[in-house]
Amino acid sequence: MKNSRLIALGVAGLAGLAGGIPTLGIWFSPSDGLINTAIVVTIILIILATILAIASSVNGMLINPKGLRGAAIGMGGLLFIFISSYIFADGSDYMIYDNVDESTTKWVATGLNAFYIAFTLAIGSVIYSSLSRIRK
């Protein structure tokens, strides 16, 4: 187990260097080549991180199949939050903004509603767990 942590730390350090070198170059002498390199490195690191996160979660579910039920409940909850956010979203204020249509403002409102719902649920769960610990 210690060996895998050391490998992960090394990979994280290399990823930081891969992203840090073009960024430092942009700070000291901005050029289109360095900016394009930083963008490509960022996209590659995001794709790799996504693949590793999905692989890690699949591996965790294969090791512990009982966790699959909890993951399904969590995904269902997120889907419910997203669908209800979309239903309550209103894109009628698009005329206030320049170069924006009604669909864009509806999706922005959906994202904001989903954030508000998730934030409220998170604060509620923290308060509930704190109160349940106080009672014990």
C-alpha cells in the first residue's frame, strides 16, 4: 500500500511540473506557443484525471459490490436534483443579456438551482450530523 501512495505522489508531482512549466513560461514571456501548450497539457491532465477517477470507482465497486447500491442511490439523487433544477429553471430573462438566447439562460438557471439545492442539502446534513452527535 505504501508503494502505491509513493507512485501516486510521484505522478501528481510530475503532473504539476507538466502544468507548471508552461504556466511559468507564460508569466515570464507570454507567447502563443506557450499558451497553446498550457491549454493542451491542461486538457490532457483533465482527461487522465477523469479516466483515473472512473477506473478507481469501478475498481472500488468490483472489490465491494455492496457499495454499488450506495453509488446507485447517490446517482439517482443527483439525477433527481438535476431534473428538478431543470424543471424549475426559467430562461425568460435572456433579453437582459447581450448575445444570449433563452436556452442558454435556462441552462445557467439549471446549474444555479442545482447548486442551491445541493448546498442546502449539504448544510442540512452537516447540521443533522452535528445535532445527532450532541444527543449521544
